[in-house]
Amino acid sequence: MIDSRAAMAKLRVELVGMGVTDAYEVCDDAILSVWIGLVVTFRDGFYRWQEGVVKRRHLGTDPVGCAIRVARRYAELHADAPPWWDELAKTLRGETAENYP
């Protein structure tokens, strides 16, 4: 069985390689926040990613395949960011929000 911390580290490396550089860990590496509402976890040998109520899973032995799917959805969401996002992020997180979705 793959360690969840190692699995998330592998996924993050693959995402960075695909241009998703603003994902960050939440809750001691248990959750990777990729974009507004798009999060990835690793449990029971599967990457589990969800956006709102939509849930998907991907085999934990394939971080490249999971990264491709997550990066594709990230690009779709990032291209259509809501107009309120920048101001809300700055209000909640301060000026450092530019680097975090």
C-alpha cells in the first residue's frame, strides 16, 4: 500500500510539471487544494478528487494519469475564474493570495 504523504508528493510533482504551480497542502499533507473547490486526497490506494458535489477517483499507482485529469480540470476552471475571486482572496488571505487559489 502506498503512503498517503508519498502519494500526494508524487502527484504534486506531476502537477507542477504540467504547470499547476499554485496547488498547496491543507491539513498536514492530507488534502491538496488545487483551485476554488477543487481538492485532491489520497485514501485506500486511490487519489480522490472532487469539485463541489462532483467526485472522481483515480488509481493511486498512477500519479501521472491523475495529474493529467486534475490539470485539465484546473485549466478549465482557471480560464473561467469568477470575477469576485481576486478580491475575496486578497481580503481573506492578504496580498499573498496571488499565489494561492
